Amino acid sequence: MPLFDVSYAEKLKKWEELEREARELRRRFADWGFIESLPPRLREALKYYIETGDIRRAARLAGLELEDFRELLRRANVPVVV
Amino acid sequence: MSRSFAIADTCFLIDWARYRGRDLLFKLYIVYVPESVLREVKSESTIAWIASKLASGDLALFTETESEVEEARSIMERSRRMPNTPAVDLPEAICIVAGRRRGYVVLTENRGALKFVELAEDYSGVIIHRSLEILLQLQLKRYLEPDCGDPALRFREYEEDTKHLFPRKDLLNAVATIRRELCGET
């Protein structure tokens, strides 16, 4: 018996593709010069966000409130892709 | 025309607060804001917008019950067992619970919440609208005038104001709908 039914597997595949597209867009649009100029904590939090899209954990890594981290994403030209 | 009830999470609200057409949201919905979401909003401009809309009755406060928080925690746990799923946190999970129990439209930009509702069969009836669907609806209902010379314009304005990007395939589908339904193209 398969672990997941076909439609569930198809949905997982669709989400995998969406996440791949989102990651590529975040990487492509990001202002890497700005990101590399930041203090380590902010820099690594932005890189974590670019790879995962997980804004809450990235904000906590940065030591910022959620809204302040969203503003940092704008300054770093990292888009939220949804 | 009567408006639907919706419930919004934090990232959705802080992005809409920056959009030039932010008040158009209330042409479609009366929007509940969970207390757990309100606690995350900090900036003066966003708080000012939320306060003015609470005063006008376009926004309403949603106070979570213990039972709703318990169900939300179960959603958080289940989302962590789903492969490669961004975490669903308490504010989004509360919105999903309100979507299931009360039929509110869930307004979110959280990929974890979107994926959870699509994969969890017992939540498949929950309706989620991202900004893309809202901007499309606003144009289809003529609250936001489409530009048939540039049918992507209204979506691009939102992207510019908020530094949000819509997935390209979804955006193309939305623009095709505008062309077909509003601009007389076949």
C-alpha cells in the first residue's frame, strides 16, 4: 500500500515546485551587497529567510520584531513570494 | 452588497497597510484580527491604520477561546509533520481554525498555512485568499478599475508598494482572467 495517495503526492510535488520558484526569485532579487554589509546576526537571518521563506524564525534569528524584519526584507530587496 | 467575514494574519495586514489601495479590502470583507495577531503589530503607521479601521467597524477584534487555541496548537503540530512545510505558527493557525469553525475567509500570505489547508483533508473546506485573489476580485467587481491597456498594472502596483511578488504562473492566470472577463479578449 502506498504511503500517500496519488493526489497527495501530486500536491506535494506542486508545492515543491512553488517553493523552488520562490527560492530562486528571493535569491535573484536580493541585494547581496547590502546583505553582506550587515552585522552577522542580520546577515545570517536574511540568508536563512532566502533559503526557507520562514519569516518568523528568520525574525527571531535576527532578534527583530516581525514587522521590523519585514522592513529589513524590503531594504534588502528580498521579495515575499506567495 | 453585503460583505463576507474574513480573518487576517500578521504578515497580510502589515503588507496591506503599505498598499496604496489598502482600504479597498473593506469593500469585500469585514476583517477580524485575532488578538495574537494584534500583539505582533508594532509600527506606528500600521497600528494607526488598524485603530482607525477598528473604530469604523471595518476591522473587528477576534478573541480566541481556549478550545480554538487548543485546535490551533494541533494544527501547528500537524504542519511540522508535513514534508518540507514552512511552520504554521499560532496566529495563522488561529485564522485557519476560525475559517473551519465559522466559515471566515482566511487572509494570509503564509505559505505554511496555504500548504496545510491544501494537504489536510479535514481543513479542505477552508477558503484562503492571498492578495492576488483579492486584487482579482476587486477588479472583477469593479471596485478597482482594471487597465485593459496593461492588465497586469493593478497587480504590479501592489508588488511595488509592498515588495511582494506573486508566483508567475498564478499572476499570468489572474491577468488572463482580467483580459477575458473585463477587457473583451478571447
